[in-house]
Amino acid sequence: RTIANHTIRSFRVRLVARKGATGTGAYMEYHATYKKHDAGPAQIGATNNIVLHRDDASWSGAFSVNGDDIEFKVTGVAATTIDWTVTLVTDDVRA
């Protein structure tokens, strides 16, 4: 999501994942806050991993900055099909 200048935005991401072949699963929740004020976005504080219930500890998610965008990427296992459902909620304050 692109952050407009003079904005603070909080992100709440919930993910549910399932590997169909084995029934392996996970529920994870991450919270992060970013600001943009006359420069590129910068994170305020650290990402909070609120809930990490997972059968496979290598499954995860992470926020990153790409230009003026905040991205969230999931990581699973190489050469493995994992079904992911991601819910994103944002709150903004703008000048």
C-alpha cells in the first residue's frame, strides 16, 4: 500500500495457511506502524508478532518498504504448495 506524504498508517495483518497434502497449518498476526513525512516511509518501532501458531516454524510473514509502498510478504517452504489467506486492516492519520 502506498503511503501519502504527511501520513501515519498502522497495519494489522492476519494470515491463515494450510498445506493440503499434510494438513499442516498456521495462524499468524502481525502489527506495524509506518510514517511518511517529506521522505520515504519509515517504520515506527518494531513489528509486533502478536500470534504465531504454526506447525512449521519456517512459515512467516514480514513487512518491507519498496519506494513509497509498504509490502507484506509470506514465506513458506520451497517447492511446496501452501494455501494462504491474508486479511489486511489499515488505519491512517493525515495532516
